[in-house]
Amino acid sequence: MSSLQLLINNTNRQVKILILVLMFLISFSCSDKPVAEKLSVSVKSNFALLHKDPQFVMFLNFKSMRTTNFWKEFVSDSLLSAENTLGSLLYSFKAATGATISDGLDELYYSNSWLGNNSIVLKGLFDKSKINAYLEHDTLIIKTQRPDGNTVYMFKNNNLLFFFKDNFTICASNYPNQIDDMLSVKDTSNTGLLQNPEMMKAIDELIYKDNLFMVTAEKTFIRGIFANYVESKLSSNYKMKDPFDTTNTGTDSLSKTDELIMNKIYKNINSIGFSAKMKNDLNLVIQFELTDAKSTEYLEKLFSGLITLSKLTGSTKNEQNQSATEKILDKIELKNFDNSLFMNIKINKDNINEFRKNSLLSKPN
């Protein structure tokens, strides 16, 4: 082989190596949007039992979460308080069957609407005969035998109705018409939440679906969430600032201008989702799906300013007096992917004790 041919071969080899190195570097330098987990067929089928137009939908998979180290070390049955409607329901079935979020209760679905009615679905291992025996002697519960052969129960203290869809499913609502709808649902029914394309799209776009999520695509509810967050982060000497307006340097709290900015933002938000992956740590994602890339950039700049404000406020205190919220905000990562904005937060052993003080993940007594 001639010297020229050897030179050409060596050059070709070096070029190939260079291309491979560049491809490797590009693959790690580009920040692609995370791939959303697929929604399981069994979970999706239960959406037929929820009402069609909810403010929000919440899903908790206790069965998958309680196998993780994070659950075993930090989470307890105090996750859901017995003081509210949902907690009272779980407490009653715990007393009757021993089924709790730690053992026996596998999944929980919850949705709520502006009309005040809710839908609750519990999945797990229930001893129906034991529950019936318990309810027969509980004066706080009314049992009604319907003409169609179904038995519906009601808690007197909150008028919450519930029934057994099967031995593994309990359905509940405080709205009689919703109970009627849930009773009529069959295994192949395309009803309830499944008929809401906006909400189903929002759920499909959630990054995490296996452990827990909460999502809304309802505009008025989105505005309420956003307004509460913004107002809680604004100090008395801070004016909400349009990220693209360099002339706006006001010093007052929420004003008419603030309202216009808020309206401009929330109308361009298609959905807000909260989801988490639980293993040794808890990875939380607050996910905003927007109408276009410009709106995403707008929201990112606004949140970046609010987070910076929170950090500056926290820096005036000593480390011991910093609130749990401020410490968590310090760990937020904002990520922009065209029409999506992610706020990533990791909860681990380093911050869990502080986080417990202001969260549902409180240590059991």
C-alpha cells in the first residue's frame, strides 16, 4: 500500500473518530424534554368513574410507593388527615377492615368540581362481609338498599355516599347523581373523565404517572393556583414585573398592572401538573404546558424572578431560621422545553426534616 493510501486511510479513520466524539458530546449537551411515562390501561379505565369536568384530578398509587425506601423511611398513614372528608372515609375503612394506605389500600383517585361535587375511587383488598358487619352496628352510617339491587351507604357527618363497585373497588361522592353515574359504569364504558380531551391530554403529558400526580386543565382553577403562588411570594415592597417590559420598575404589591400580567399568563397555560417519582429520594415535577414557546419563556422569566426574590429574602436570615419553603425553593431547577416549563425539586435526607414541618409528610406521633 502506498504512503498516500495510508495517509488517506488514517485521515478517514480520524474523521470517523471525530464524528463519533462530536455525536457523543452533542447527545450529552442537548437538553431534551424528558419522556413522559405511559399511563397504564388499568389506571385509565378507572377514569370512567370520575366526573367529566373536574377542577382537578389526583391519583395516588400506594401499592407502588410503599415498596420504596423513601416511603418506608419517611411516609406514614398521617399522609392523609382524618379531619377531612377523604381522611374520614379512609379512617372508617381502616377501622372496619384494617386496610390502610400502608397495607391493603392500593390506589386512590380523586376529582372535584366547581359545583362542589367530588368523585372518589379506592382500589384495594377489601373484605366486603367484614365491612357490612361493621356498618350494621355503626350509628354514624346509613345503609340504603336501592330498587336496582345496589346498596349505598352514607356518612351522616358529611353526607358522603359510597358503594362497592366490586370486591376491589369502592366508589364515593357527596353528589347523588354522581353515585348514579358511577353505578352505571361498565368495564368498557367510555364515560366520565375519559370524555374530557383537554384533561386526558394534560394527564398524558405528565412526566411521572406511576406513583402520584395531580393535574388541572380548568382555566379558572389554573388562575387561582397561579394567583395564590404569586401573591404568597410577593413582599409588600415588590411589584409584579412583566419579564419583557424593561420600563416597569414599580414598588407596590399586586396592582391593576399585575392583574393584567397574570391574566396574560394564565390564559396561555393549557394545564398545570404535579407529579412525583418515589425511590430513595422523592423527585417532584411541577409542569406547565403552554400555548406557545413565547408564553413559556414569559412564565420562566417570571418564576425565575420570584424564586430569586425568595432566595434574597431568605438570605437576610441566618441558616437556622430559614424556613423549609425557602430551603426547598433554593433547590428548584427551571427547565424550558418549547411549550413546556418544568420546575424540578428533589426531596432527600438532607432536607426532609425541614420539609416535614410544612407538609403532609409529617412524622407519625
